[in-house]
Amino acid sequence: QVQVVESGGDLVHPGGSLRLSCAASGSIFEIYAMGWYRQAPGKQRDLVARIFSGGTTNYADSVKGRFTISRDNAKNMVYPQMNSLKPEDTAVYLCAADYRAGGWNYWGQGTQVTVSS
């Protein structure tokens, strides 16, 4: 069992930066990957970035070069650093854990990111 809790959502201006946080607890040593998804109103939930236990990272094309996902193993935290934010980045951002490579089985409640002038 794994629990994940996100934080850090905010209102930012276009071109601004924001760092979200995801705290993982429980059976963290069996987490295969941690990921960040986002969902805008009326749209599907899309993967933004993920980081595997070995350190490999993947990004959606829409955020490549602007977002960086990292982790702090000592604190059991995962962070997406989001730079050069655009209005189209506005969404609820959700952290998810892939437990034992079984899929995204554990989700947080989400944190709102709004990019607007």
C-alpha cells in the first residue's frame, strides 16, 4: 500500500515558474515509478512526466524543455519543476504511484495550477 499527497498548486502568470511536491508513504520501496498527471476541465487526464525507480524520466511532448521531474529519496518526495508556464498548463495536477509495476494504482487528491494574467 502506498499513499501520495500533492501540494504546491497556485495561480501564476504566464512565463512564471512553480514547483509542485508529492509526498509518498507506505511501501515506498516497492514503487516502480512516480508520475504526474494533469486534467483540465472537460479533458482527459494526461501524463505529464514520470520518473522510474532507476532514475529514468519521461515527459509529454507539450512540457519537454519546460518541466523537470526529480525526486528526493531521503524525503520520499517527487517534484515537478515547471518553468515557462502557459495558460494551457492550467489543470488539476495529480501525483500517482506505480506499485510493483502494476500500473498507476495510487493517486493523490490533486492540486490546482492556474496560469493566467
